[in-house]
Amino acid sequence: MSETLYTSNEEALPSSSHAPLGLLAILGGINFFYTDWTVLYTYSVLIIFSFFYFIYYIFSSGEYQKILANMLLAVLVMCLAIIPIIGWIILILFILYNISKAIDGIKNLFPEACYSLAIYFLLGSKELLDLNIIGSIVAFILYLSITTTYFNRLSKSGLDTRGVLFRVSIMLLSIPLLIMLVISIMSALRNIFSFKVTPQQVSIKTPQQVSGYTRVSGVEVAGYTRQITTNVTQNVVTASAGSGAITSTMTRAITESLNEQDNFDDVQTPIKTVSGRDSEIGGWGRKSFSEDFLKNNIPPTDKNLSFYRFDELDNKKINNFIAITKKIANCPMFTTQDVIVYYDETVFGKGDQGIVITAHFLIVYVNLCDAKFYIPLNEIYNLTISGRLNKKIKFWDADNQEYEIELTQSNEGAKNIFNTIHLLK
């Protein structure tokens, strides 16, 4: 019989953190105890790896699509700025909104920057403070303590190894990122509008006073005023939307990508279920299922049905779903290891809309039917499924509140979800 899956929370550091922590520990050991190694090598390895992994993750996770979409929106707003008064107001409000979001992201980067500063200082302390072997051992122990503390904190976010490496790369790049973001915000404010001065030749008429005189014939001519044409150079100032919209949008998009998977909470509090009762504090309860039981009673993964079983999940989709469910109030944290089945309700397969079933909870995030909630499986009653074109799953909770989930991507996949809920509840 296989090992029991999906029991209550474990206190040990999750496996997703083992490899990154091990690599940092090895690099720290080389830094402190290998005589021909300098701290510049260590800094170079950390920064180069972090930079390239950051870029890789942005593209592989599809975050670049959000950035491009935001850039197109910024161009549209800049076009609207051609409209006097209304367009200017829209442009200013758009930039201020972007900056406010970017400032929130900067605040979230400060804890990362503190860890980064401590790690870089300890790594450089051997040369900076000219430590002997005893001092190097002490600094190495402190370095391991801080990195282990960071990974323990990181483990609460429920990320897989790719997500953990992304967070580590952000932490190691957090100081230059903070500097870049602050400079970008200042640049956006300075360049809300672009002013262009253009010299132009203009013909103007000016009055000229002519004094009276007497002609040769003896005729007196009285004084008069005449208009003469003169060419002068004038500077014409034109205002247009500056680069502030693009800069502020890029800054906001980057900070949103940085904080896509941020949700650290060091204090475990009672989880309120949808019926208002307290679930187990910070855990998933005591119910458990064996791997054989799950495989024998739940259909296997079938991508054509948008249905994924625990032994063949799409980690990218699951991570996107985990990130979006943090918008659900008090939703308990979970990792890919907690997922028994997953249903993808997205049209293009991003995975941030759908259903996850764990051993204890049904977690739903579907925009189409505005279903964004979680509920303990043992509080689901009168479960039904209906519909021909699209399947609708309905049920009631312990307080007789009705819930409805409309699924559009696959009727057979929706039936599999229905059967799994019925099996595990």
C-alpha cells in the first residue's frame, strides 16, 4: 500500500526549498573556506544567476504578456491625451494610479531587501573584516541561519521549486530593483507631459509714424501712420503626452510581477470557513487518503477534458491558480502537494481560473459565474450537476446557503470534478 497523502501540515522545510537552500549553502561554504575564492566571484554568481532566472521566469510563466498588455494600454491613454482637458486628466490619473501600485510593490520589496543586505554583508565580511578561521565559521553559521530563516518564511507561500527560485532571485536582486523602481517613479513624474519648443517665422504688421513734409511743388503733406510688414521669429511651445505613461506602466507591471506570488504570513490564525465556523488552526485537519484509493477512484489526467489528477499536474497552471486564490478572503494556503484534482477553466490554458480539490477543501475561482470561494468538503450538502451546453454544479452549505459553479471548458471534466467532490466529501 502506498504512503498516506494529504495529512495535516508538516513543520519540516518543504522539498521545493531543499535544492535552492543547498546551493546557497554550498556557495557560502566555498566563499568562506576556499582560499583562492574571492567575494567578487560569489557576488557575480548570485547576481548573474538571479538576473537570468528572473528573465527566464517572466517569459516562461507568461508574465511578459501582462507587461505587453499594460504597455498597449499606456499607448492608448497617451493617444487619449490628445483630447484637451479630458485627455490630460485621464493621463494624469492613469500615471498616478500606476505610481500608487508601484509604491505598494516597493513596500513589499523592503523585507526582501533586508534579507538580501544581510546575506551580502555576511558573504563579504570575510574580506571586509579580514576574518580568521574562527570568525569565518561564525559568519558562515550566521549566514546559514539567515538563509534557513528566509526559506522557512518562503515555505509559507506554497510555491514549487520554480516559484521558490523566482522568489530567491527577487530577494538577491531586491536592492538594485528598489533603486531602479524609485528612479522610474521619479522619471514618470517628471515626464508626464513632453514640451517641445519650435521656432517659427511669422509676418506681423507694425505701425510706422511718418512726419509731415512739403513736396517740391509746394504742396504740404500732413503726418500720417502706415502699416509695414516685418518677419519675426517666435518660439511655439507644444505639449503632448510624455514618456511618463510608459514608464509608470512598466514600473507597475514589474512590481505586479514581483509580487505575483507574495503572500507571507508568519502568524497562523484560525481559518474561517464560509459557514463562519473555525477550521483547524493553520492546518488541513486529520482526514487522509491513500494514493491507491485516489488512483482507483479518480480518473487520470486528461488535458482534453481540462482535468488534472495529483500524479500528473501542470505545475505552471497550479502555481497561477494558487497565486490568484490569494485574492479570496482567508483562503487557506496550499501547495501543489496538497492538490488532489484540478480543473482548468481558462480559454487559453493559463490556469488561473478553475477548481482545486484537496483532501479537505473545495477551492473555486471562476470569473464567468463570479464564483470565488472555498468551503470544507464536509460542509457540502445536496450536491447536484445539471446542464447540457455547460455544466452547473450546485450545492448548499451547513447554513443553507446555495452555491453554483458554471463550467464551460469540458462537460466530461466537470463531471469528473463533481464525482471527486462526491467521493471525498
